[in-house]
Amino acid sequence: MPPLAIRAYTATTALGRGLDAQASALRERRSGLRRNDLTPLAAGEAPLDCWIGRVDGLEDAALPAELSQWESRNNRLAWLSLQHDGVREALAAVVARHGAERVAVIVGTSTSSIGATEEAYSRLRNDGREFPEDLARPTLHTPHSLGAFVADATGLRGPCVTVATACSSSAKVFAQAARLIAAGLADAALVGGVDTLCGSVLFGFNSLQLVSNAPCRPFDAERIGLSLGEAGGYAVLERLDDGERAALELRGYGESSDAHHMSSPHPEGLGARLAMGDAMTRAGIDAAEVGYLNLHGTATPANDKIEALAIAALFPDTLHASSTKGWTGHTLGAAGIVESAFALLALEREHLPGTLNSVVPDPANGPQIRFDSADTRIRYAMNNSFGFGGNNCSLVFARP
């Protein structure tokens, strides 16, 4: 595929706001996980016993008055995340070059503003027939709440899409942007993803017996489950002029849907291998050229084992692959953008994260999966994001 320039990118997670906060925590091996302190909606209900990656300050944040109709925890995080690392300035530049109608908005989320919907149901009025007046905003309670909000907040008027494919959502936004630009429907795109914690997320995953009551340990022999987190992030992509090279580029994407099971991966990692292989084919590279791979690595027993098998089948021993979910928790629909930001940081700052909290490697791990961090210069980095239903996406980024 023709490379796309990455003009700016950012992430806000439990580690802090913006890229410097992410990079320093990764280098210092300082986790953002803490015991669950989200207030349950039901009176007298105890918080779920688990660890979470919570973004500080969301309860005190506020949207500008002109955006008040979008008020929700998820959209507050979307707005907060937009303010860092020159993203708004990069947007202004691409709008000046192409016009707001030629800049797409493509964002991913798994639950959108469902936290606001939960609150509305907890406060039903008129004998349970109506939402409370402050939450009687129909557009807020749809999967497209995030995309519509971001378009309104930025003034972009190109194609506007909200991708909701579970945990691959905000990785797939890069692929969709590449297709839109290649088709001539846009010249640039704001891509990203946001997901916030709420009862449906915590208790939903707990009902699947996937939530750990201790900080998650990806690829550890004694891992027992995941830690959930919340996050937001963005990247500004633009078509390259003839002969132009950008400091950072999107070089390839691969997608697959193996549809093996609603919540379990294909036992041989078929979809994962297809996604990674297609991404490298589009990038025009072979597996030996990849310096760093940010793994999906949720710390659930089945997912980590299958991903490890897929990595061992495709990559040489020289690959440095790791999961960063011990730092942030699994941020669901925002995982793709956050972990793409980590892959881009590895290219820019030459620090390859290890795998936090993990001590004893699972016997299924190949030598590619590293627990220790490393400092080295690389040219290509990848990110894996695999969702329920066998919905997979892999991305290749490069520093020319």
C-alpha cells in the first residue's frame, strides 16, 4: 500500500496524559493499575474485586459549553485526549491544505457512552418509563456517540465513521482510513479510539470469568486473567506528496475474521497469523525486518497461548515482542490506538517495553516474547489487536 504520513499522535491512559507520561512510565516500569475504586451504580453494592487502569481527573473534567449536549464520561475522555501532543495543530494544518470536507473522522470504541445509558436506567422517572431529563439525549445512547462527538468537537466534515468491533476497534480505524484515502474519498484522517470503564464492562468481563483479582501478568505461566482499563488516543494521517517521506508512517495493515467462537480465539491462531501476514505483505517487508511487536497479550490463559503460537510460527527469535497491558490494563476499544502509540514511541524514542508484572514465562512462549525492556534503534514496529468473534487487526509502522 502507499505509505501514509503520521503527522501527530497521542494517548491518554492510567499512566497520564500525553506521550511523555506514557514514555516515562514505560521506561520506569511504573504501572498505572490500582484496585477498583469505581463507585457502583446500585446502592449498597460493593465494587468488583479487581485491578483497573483508571484515568484520573475525568470526574472533574468538563466539556466546553458549546459541546454540553455530548456530556458523558466517554466524551469527556475523548475531549481530554484531543488536547495533547500537537494533534489539534496537525489537524489545523491538514484542514488548511485540503479543507475540512476532505478530512475524515474514523474512531473506534467498544462501549461508546454506555456508562451514561447505565446511569439513565438507574434514574428512570415516571414509573420507569422515561430517562431523566439531563440524559434524555438519544444520540448519546448510540454506538456512534463517539464519532459524532469528535466530528462536532473538531469541525471536520469529511466521512465520519465509528468502528465498533470490540478490542480491534481502534486498530481497524487505520485500515479504514487507508482505504478511504486510497479511494480518493479523503486526503487525510483523524483516527483514534476511546473507551471508559463502567459496570457493563467490569461485570460483563467478570461474567466470562476473565477478570483477575490481582494485576494482570501477560504470558506468565501463572496468569489468571485480565485487568481492565480506560484510555483515549488519536493520530492524524495524511496522503504523502510524490517523493515525500514522513518522520513516521503507516506502512501496512492486515485484517481477518476467523469467526471461530464468540469469545475464544481460533485454537491454532489462524486469524492472528492471517492479519499479521497481510500487514507485512502490504508493508512490503518480511518478518525478520520487524524490530518490535506490541502484542494483544490480555493475560487470559487461552488468548496469550494462541498469540504466542502464532508469533513463533511467523517470526525469527530476534523479534522483541511484549504486552504492555500490565501498565494500562486492557483498554478494550481503545487498545488499538494506545498500543499503536506505544509502537510509534518505540520507533521514535528507541525504547522497547518488556512485559510488566510477569516473572515466569509460559512454556508455550517463544523466545520472541520478552519480559525485560531493551533500548535499541529499529525501523519497523507492529501492533496486534484481536477482538471477540475472531476479529483481528495488525498494523505496521515505520521510520524511514
